[in-house]
Amino acid sequence: MAEETIFSKIIRREIPSDIVYQDDMVTAFRDIAPQAPTHILIIPNILLPTVNDVKPEHEQVLGHMIITAAKIAEQEGIAENGYRLVVNCNRHGGQEVYHIHMHLLGGKVLGPMLSH
Ligand code: 5GP
């Protein structure tokens, strides 16, 4: 059984966060330390620690995360100029919170994908 993170508390609204979208499958909220003018995290409501834990039965929720990202990008007014979707996995990927999340970053030219 995977251990819950702070993101489970955000989903259940037990701690404050700036939720921009929520339905029965996903929750999206503004990152506490934004790296771009728009920086939103889209997470599944079920706890999946990393991409390594993804199974075929998660296809629907993972697809829904991308559909949600596209909708939010439209709402944020960044769809046409463009944006970046990022999912980090484990230590080399730079993952800090072990509840899968997709970063939606935009609102400026983001530059090269990797800093080095
Ligand atoms: P990772 O490095 O795991 O891909 O990204 C984790 C992200 O979660 C970071 O960008 C970090 O700022 C964000 N984050 C961590 N804790 C909280 C929190 O309590 N609230 C919100 N809104 N974002 C958080």
C-alpha cells in the first residue's frame, strides 16, 4: 500500500490550496512555488506514486489528465502561445512528491527543456 502525500490532503480539501479544477477523476491546483506565470499541477484522485506504478487500468485517468491540462491551458489563456507538460519520475527525474502529477507550465517562453 503506497503512502499518502500532502497531495491526498489537497484532494480532500483538508489543507488549503488554490484548486482550479476538480472532478471525480482528477484535481488541478496552482503550484506553491511557481516556475512560470502559469504553473498548475494536475493529479489523479487515486494514489499512484510514480509513472512506474502505472498499469493498463489507469489509461483512462491518465488520458483525462491530459484532456484536463488542455482545458485549463485554454482557461488560462496560454493554449495558443503554447505550454509544457512535465511528469517527473523518481530521483533522476527530480520527483519530490510521490503522487503522480503533471506540471502545466506556461505564460512565457520556457526556454530549453533541460538546464544541463
Ligand atoms: P516534482 O518535483 O515532484 O515533480 O514536483 C512537486 C511540485 O509540488 C513542486 O513544484 C512543488 O512546488 C509542489 N508542491 C509541493 N508541496 C506542495 C503543496 O503543499 N502545495 C502545492 N500547491 N504545491 C506543492
